[in-house]
Amino acid sequence: MDENTGSVLEAPKYIVCKEKEGMFQIFLNRPTVNNAFNAEMVEEVNRALSNLQYRNDLKVIVFSGAGKAFCGGISPEDLVEDRAYQLIESLGRMYTQLQMLNIPVLSLVQGMALGVGFELVMFSDLALATESSKFGLPEVRLGLIPAFACNILQRCIPPKRAAELLFCGDLIGAKEAASYGLLNAVVPDDKLQEQAGVIVGKLMQFSGPVLQLAKKASTESQNKTLEESIRTVEEIYLNQLLMLDDSKEGIKAFTEKRKPVWKNQ
């Protein structure tokens, strides 16, 4: 995948958005501060995501960082009390949108992914990282806590591993992060875009609405009893999935022994 391809959709100050053939790319674009989030940058991401609400044709949202880092966390000026309120509320909406959109999310990590950057990886459905990448939640060193990692991390990895990352503030390498299940693959530093292209290429073979319903079924069946989660998946499968033209086309193509032609509807 070439980060230089695709048409530029908008030109906000702190991110760059591009779209190409079912893929929507969001580049964190504050390289001089390691792409650290400030409140304005979070709002730019929120606006970009809100515009994708009814995009059944999209198959993946890809997050990348400009320069040498993925994301270094939060800008210090946004840690003061008044701005912190806005920042935390905006981040909560960003993570909620990533879940509610139902579009698969892929994060491509090079360099550091600290604090909010690490949280973004946790909230991603798929994640790749270079061998030299570093991950961590250093907030405790500043007398703070990683607000959303406190919620999501123990859902991603064993509780004692999560506690160590939350309480000790240590950095870990990409291979250790992968061993916890936080990454799909670790690649040489010069192979990140190539491996991203492999994963994106697989997703591009499938129907956008079907992929989105797969994520919806996975998300909405979490934190429920087995009986409740089964009913949730049944409702999505029978009343939403089977109503899609693409589901009907997939079944028809299979019986006719040909490749399906998706309409993304």
C-alpha cells in the first residue's frame, strides 16, 4: 500500500485524509511533536469519522503517523485542567465512533505508540508494527492515568499483563506487544507498507456491508451472557445480513462456481 496514493479529501490542520477503492486513510500529521494529539486534532479525527457514518462501501479505515512516530501521546498543553476536560470528552467520542461505525480499523505503527497512541492500537481491529516500534502507557510517571486503556486493556490481554503496563509505565517492544495479542504481525522497518498492502488487499476482496456486519456482530455480542449474545448475532444474521444483495450474490456465485460481484449493498 502506497501512502502517497489516493485522492485527498480534505486538508485539516493536524490530520490528512485520503480515500481509495474502499479504504479510508487517516494520517496523524504533527511529526514535529511525534504526532501527539491535542484537542483540535482529536476533533478533526471525529469530524472525519462522522462523515463515514453511512458509507457501506468502505472496507477499512487505516491509521498511520507522519514522520518517524505513530503517536507520542498527548500534547502537554492539553493536560491543563480546562483543556483536559475537552480532550478526554473528545477522545471518548473518537473511540466510541470507531466502534459504532462498524468499519474495520487497521493501525500501522512505526516508531513510538505511547499513551493515546497505544490506546488507538488497542481500539483497532487490526494492527501491524515495525520491529523497532515501542509501546507504553507512561502517564503514571506524570501523575496521571491512561483513561481509556484502563477500560479496554484488560479486555485485550491477561489482567496481570495489563496491570503491569498500567501501573509501571514501562515501554515494551513490538515483539512483546505481539506476544500479548495486541498486534497481528511485526515486520522489518522497511516492510510496513508492503505488509499493510497484503492485509488491505484481502479486505478489498469482500463486500463492505458484510465486513461491517461481521464487526457489528462481534462488537454487540461482547459483555453479554451467552444467551444474549446468541440472540444478538441471530438478529444481525437473519434480519440484516441475509437481506443484503451481496449475501444473496455470494450464495448464488458459490452455487454457480464463479467469483461473486459485490455491489456493496
